[in-house]
Amino acid sequence: MTRDSDQVVALNESLAREVNEAIERGQWPGERDASASFRCECTRLDCNLLVEVTPRRYEQVRAHPRRFIVAPRHERPDVETVVETTPAYLVVEKGEGAGAVAEATDPRT
């Protein structure tokens, strides 16, 4: 994968992450452990899948700017490593170029 491709991939994922940040902000404090629907943060431009995860768990993943929640089989082994597998979602971590872009586009930094 080229550097330009890394950037396109990471920018697409950062858009999904911004949507999910808004979803998380919309949760009531007492709902931190209730399941919520978050957008799959995969690299696919046409993906509109929702992933069920609690806001608390989403926050734990987001504590690492290179990590994203994706639907099963939406991982990209050429740019990311699966660091956690559940029946409902995977947590992936970006490496090298895509990871640097993910950090640079993190709305929390």
C-alpha cells in the first residue's frame, strides 16, 4: 500500500470516528453500560454497518488514537492489526503510515 493510499484509508476512518464521537456525546451519563449502535470505522467508503458496543467500551478503544472498532471481516491486514475479537466487532490498530494519519486526525488531540 502506498503512502497516499494509507492517507485515504485513515481519512475515511477518521470520518467514521467523528460520527461515533457525536453518538457517544449524545448518550446520557447513566447509559454508559447500555448497548448503543456505532458506525463501523472500517476503510470501506460504502460501509454503513452499525456495531453494537457500550459507550464505555467505545471510550476504552478511543483512548488509543490508532485503534478503531470495525465489523467482523472488515479488517485490513495490510494496514492494521486485530488486537481484540468479539462476536459483534473487532478492535484494530493502525500501523506505520495509516497510524500516523490516525493520530494526526484524532479529534481529541
